[in-house]
Amino acid sequence: MLVMPNQASYFSYWGKASPLSQAGERFHLLPFHCLDVAACGQALISLPSFSLKPLAEELGWTQPQVESLFTFFLTLHDLGKFARAFQGLVPDLSPDLVPAEPGKCYDRRHDTLGWLLWSQDLAADDPIDNLPQPEHEFWAVWVRSVVGHHGKPPEEVADAGLTALELTDFFLRADRRAAREFVQALAGWMLPADLPVPDREQLKILRRHAWRLAGLAVLADWLGSNQGYFPYRSLPMSLPEYWELARQQAEHAVIASGLRWQPLRPWSNPLELFDYLREPTPLQAYAATVPLEHGPQLFLLEDVTGAGKTEAALILAQRLMQANLAHGLYFALPSMATANQMYQRVGGVYRRLYEPQAKPSLILSHGARQLIEGFRQSILQSAEQAEDCRYQPDEGSASVQCNAWLADNRKKALLAEVGVGTLDQALLAVLPARHQSLRLLGLAGKVLLVDEVHAYDPYMMTVLKTLLIAHARQGGSVILLSATLPLAAREELLAAYRFGLGVTAETVVDDRRYPLATQAGKSLNSHACETRPQLRRSVAVRPLHDEASVVELIVAQARVGRCVCWIRNTVDDARRANQLLAEHLPEEQRILFHSRFAMGHRLDIEAQVLARFGKASTGQVRAGQVLVGTQVLEQSLDFDVDLMVSDLAPVDLLIQRAGRLQRHARQASGDLAVDAVERREPPVLYLLTPEPVENPPADWYASLFPKACYVYPDAGRLWLGARALLQAGCIVTPGEQGQTGAVRELVEAVYGSEVDDVPNALKKASQDQLGKDMAMQSQAHFNGLRLDKGYCIDSSARWYEDHAVPTRLGDETQALYLALWTDGELQPLCADAAYPWEESAVRIAAHRARELAPDWQQQFAAPLEQLRNRYRLLEEPAFILPLVTSGTALVGKVLDEKGRVLDMRYDRQQGLSW
């Protein structure tokens, strides 16, 4: 028999309703939905990566006590739905439910209403069975972590102008009574009777763990809201009886969602993880043999390009997993392009981390991952497909798989056993972005690998340090990779991680040797690695002082069959260089690569670069080829050239660029050397630079690079780098300590120097940049979550949607969707692509295009409206730029931030310009 509405029992409130539910149609009773979610939470914490054992150990309580508390509080996640204001969202839902109350307006999220009900009623009046001192802040931390299951903490009713927020504005007395009856009914059989009264130190511990508890609540709610696993039920039954049904369904939900722990494959010799390693590099040998600590730890691997850092990192990750210190990994990279390349590399080996019968998921995590064919092909669309994809025990590199449930949302992507993506996706875990707790939970139990750790500006580096603290606190291990990390940055990263571990001892590694592997946990150890003879080299550095000399050099070298790369510091400079070379070399000998191509065209260019300059390219294909590009070439692609020219840039970036010079050993003909012995002429890096005279003028750098001076404004550091490089006359890899031209010495000559070492005329530029760096660090501290406060709205001054919170500063960009006007309608520029609109997008600086020019807007108003109505991706505020054919280019008109009309021109060979 149904409970009648006037009884206002907790069985007369709905938790989930069918979109078609009206007047008695299908709905799910609120207590059942609460138990569904709690059952999913209980199933999750039984998995090793989500275990609450660390929390129990720190609290000094038993694990069953803590698990019972978690399950109990998780059933309270939707307390706010007992509000009659919430019931009013779907009027006349069913005559068997409490009726809507017209005077109750639902103008607050139900997470805040749930917190309001707990703080002003449930915890304030009569005691709750088996819960000592329910008004204690310790229990409030639990409640905030579960009611905030929609991705952000509940609002505090006494803050932000909410002082007038009262229970009676949203709840009837009958609602409050029903909610209390529900809580008491649960507490009577869910909570153990011997819970101790928490103290102040335990409150601090719980706040640190509350971030993971909140992530578990989000994940459990997503699983428990799936009607496929939890069919709607509208007939009351006893809570314990339904609980048994919910627990059975929760097990199925967790398994089908790809979250169950996959069995690891033990390797007696970790080097066998890679069947192509004939002889390990010294760094790889270190990774395979270094004794591991018993708890979480960080490894910082500093070594030259080609030393096998990626393999060494994966070997360490495998050993940490085998030692039961991790159950998966996330590989974080500086850009989408680097992530795409690493995704392919990890895809060839990750299956070997697990038992042959296991089915681990590999996820690519960044904003344009759906454009990568390999990722699209990897998604298993159904359980049947997953079952059909069987692996043979002896399979070396199985096809990449990823569970469709994990792949359908970037926020869930970090939950996969193995993830590859941009660092931004991981940084969002410690920024006030919606569902950040789910990202942090996804990293829990994983090894966090951060590649090219030197490549980040002060803002990202500061947020990264916050992430290291958070990851250490949840027992996660970290592997950092770099070729050119300044000593000061090294100390800061190590100190941040050890602070997260609770280590109070000073973190100082007084070791300038290079290459160097550092292990940081409760103790601190460093190990100098040798370098293979074939990686020991000296790259000559020769200066050029004008573009004409560079063009003359490149043309001469191309005509004798050498392949050359010129890396420029701005898109405009790269485009101009390509035009200058076009006067001497035909189009088929040139490739222009920069960031202002539509994504589909950019992916095509990446493929061309790898075909002509990649490791597998032949001498015949490479002969006479010239690559002109920007910073996208520094880390993004595994290519090598015979000769390189670079504009003057920060010294660490120049060393990185030089790593693409003769990267793979080749015959004199350009074919790969089977014996890995380089037979080409000795490598030379030509540096386009003003002379580093002792008393340079203030425009020393800007006079030669009038646009790049805005990209690299610290002219003093640039001068220090040019002086160090030209005085040394070479880059010695790796070089001995104190040796002229050694990598460590070059980096420290710049970043170990003070502003006083800079010439007087350039000091202002360096001081200005120092001020900007400090401002970026300050902004990062302001934006980063205050982890010690726990999961509460006061942990940040402002909470964002994740597309709004900045993971980078000074890099504010927006996507322009390029629409070609043809045959009387707007069509995507890349109409034949698998994802035509996504691949027709190009990112530019946000200040360049504020809106369409008025006449352009008026001319295309109707077709633009049709596009927005037809494609969700193109809804406001997406920026669609209509283009019309004008000669050989496509043209559109926009207003910049100053209201000036700009002609945007797109050319298939040149990209976007204005």
C-alpha cells in the first residue's frame, strides 16, 4: 500500500523522475535513490584505489567504523530534496507523493538546502542515534562532502548575503519531520554504536581527506542515478530490504563502468616491460633497480634528450604498482600535441602492465581528444564489444581500449587505469572548478607522471606545487621528467611534495651533477646517471644577426640535400620566413607549422612533419626539406633535422630545440643508422640573435624581434643566455660539472643569476618580468584551493565552471569556428572531416576577436541563427566566423577589444591572419 501524501512519510518524496513523468507516471522514491548512491559508494570504497584505510589509520579508528560513517552520510547526500520547494519542480507528479506548496520557491540548489537542513535542524535539536554530539564540526565536514555532490560545496547560509536564508522558506514542518525520521531510521542500523567523540586533531585530518570523500560522493551519485542499473521503484518497502537489492545492483554498476581494479602483471625484471629494449640506458637501469620506499614517493629524473626518460618513468610506475603503492598512472604533458604523441607511445605498452586477461582502459584527456582517430577507435561502445575484444596471452602491444562510460566526460577521464593528457586536466583537481573533487579522486591511487616539467610558467608551476601537496596527502606517488630544470625550481617541487607527506625536515639537494635522479619521500636521495656514448655530443652554436643571412644559409643547405628547421618565436615571423624561403624553394620542399591553423589542417600538418622528418623518414624523403615553425615544435613532435636555426629564446628552450637536431642517428644519406652511430656532419645550431655586447641598448632584443619581444619580454635573461651560449660556443650534452657549455652550467648561468648581473639598460625589462612572475605566483595562490580548510565553499574566494577557471595565465584564447559561405549556406571549413565543426576551429588570443563586425553580423544573422539552433556546439557564446572567398584567401570581419574592424584571412597554406 502506498503512503498517502498527508502522512508526509519519507516514502512520499521523489528522488528521480522520468522526463515523461506526470500525474502518476514513473518516479523513484527518494529513500531508494539515497540508498542506491550509498550502495555505489560502498562498492567503490571496496576497491583498492578508493579505500578509506588511510583515513581510518590517521584518525586512529577502525576501517569498518570509517566505512560505516561514509556509507551513512552518503545516504544523506540528497537531504535537500525533502524540501517542499524541490517537490514543486514537477507539480502533479503523482497523487501518492506529497503535493507541491505554491508558497515555496526553489531558488537555491538542493545541496545548499541539504546543508541548511542539517545545520539548522538535524544537528541542532534532538540527538541522532549512535552519532555522538551531532552538532560537532567533524560531522559537518562529512555532510558538506556529500551534499556537494553536484561538483561544488554547498553555500554557507551565513555568508555571501545569505543571512536571511531560513528553513521555513523551503521546508514545511512535515518535510523536516520526514527527513529526521529518515535519518534516524538509517542511523539505527547503519551506524555502529561505539563511535568515539572526535577531537580537534581528528577534525584537521578529516578536512584534509574531505576532498576525496567529496569526489567519491560525486562518482557514487553518477553511478546511482543510472536508471539502467537502478530501475525506478514507487512502492515502499523496508530500508534494509531495499538496501540488499541496491548493493547487488551497485556491484554490477561498478563493474560495467570500468572502475573495478584490474589485476597487475608481476615482472621479475621490470626492463622486460619493453620488448624492444636491447640494452637499458643508465637512467632505465636506475629505474629498474633503485630501492623503493614503503610509502608514497617522488622521483625527479633529469636527463638529456634520448636518454629514455619515458621508458624509465613507466618502469618506475610499474614497480610502484607492483609494490601495491599505486594501481594506475596519469601521464601529464604540456600541450595537446605532446599528449597525442605520448598517447600513441603508451598505447603500445600499457597492456603489459596488467595480466593478459585484464581489460584496463587507456584514456586520452584534453579538449580536442575526439579529433584523434586512435582515441575514437579505442572507445568500446557497448559491453558486448568489450566482451568480444579478447587478448591473447602472448600479445605484445594490444589495441588501445577505453571504456565508453569513462570516455564520455573529460571529468571522468582521470578515473581510467591509464590516462594520458595535458597537465591542465590534472591541475583542475586543485582549482575551484566544478567537479574538481572527481578529478582529484581520479588521481588517487595513481602515479602522476609530469613530462617537460621545466616548460611551465610561474603560474602553472605554483598550481603544480599545490597539486603535488594534494596528491602526496592522498598517498599518491609522482614522477617528474625534465631535461633542463633550474636548481631553484627543483628544490621547490621537492619541498612541496614532502610538505604534503608531512615531512618537516628541510628539503635541500646539494647536488649539481647532471644527469641526476632524485628520490624524495620520508628520506631524500640523489643518484648521478651516466650517459650513453652515442648521446654524448657537442652541438656547435654559431650566431647569425639578420634574416637575410638565415635565408641564404637555409637555401644553400637545402640545395645540397640537407633537411633544415627554422624555429621562430611568433606566428607572424614564421609566416614571413616561409614567404622569404618561397622565393627560392618550391612549395613541396617547405612545411609551415604554427598554432593558427584550423585543428583539422593542423593534424594534417603534424602528419606531414612526421612523414618527412620523423624517425621513420628515409634519406630520399628528407633530402632538401625545410620546416619552419613556432614553439609547437619544441616538444610536440618526435622529428629530427640535419641542421637547425632558432631565434633567440630562453636558454632552456634553446637546449630543448637543439634536442631535435640530429635526434636520431643516421647515415650520411639520411637513412636511419642500424648500428645507432651518427655519420652526418657534426651538429650545428645557428642562433639568430643580436650580439650580446657588454653595454646593449634598451631595445637590444626588440630591434631584431619587434614582435617576439612581447612573447619573451625578459631581455636581461635573453642577454644572459646569448652570452653564455656564444662564450661557450657549444651545447655539451650532458657535460661535466663546471664544464663550459654543459647543460646544467648553461641553465644556471641564466636562472642562477640575479638581476644585478644584467646590463643596466636591460635591468628594467628583467625587473618588470620578475614583478609579473611574482604576480602570477600570487594569482596562482589566490586561485588554488585552500586544502587545509577541507571541502567547503570557503576553500576558495570564487568557484567556477571548469571552462572558466584558468589553468594558464597570459594565454587567454578562444575558439573561432570557421564557417565557409558556399551555395547559400554556412558550412564547416573542414566539411569532410569526422568532426567537421571541431576540426574547423582555430584558437586565437581572446582580445583579437570580441564579436563580428556589425555589417558582417547583419549579413549572416539568419544563417548563424540556423547553425546555433542546429548544433549544440555552436550555441552561444561560441564564436562563429563566416568566411567568404576573396581571391586566393577566405575573409571575415570582426571587432577587436578596442572596437576596431579587423579583416580575418584564412589560407590553407598560411593559416589565420589579420
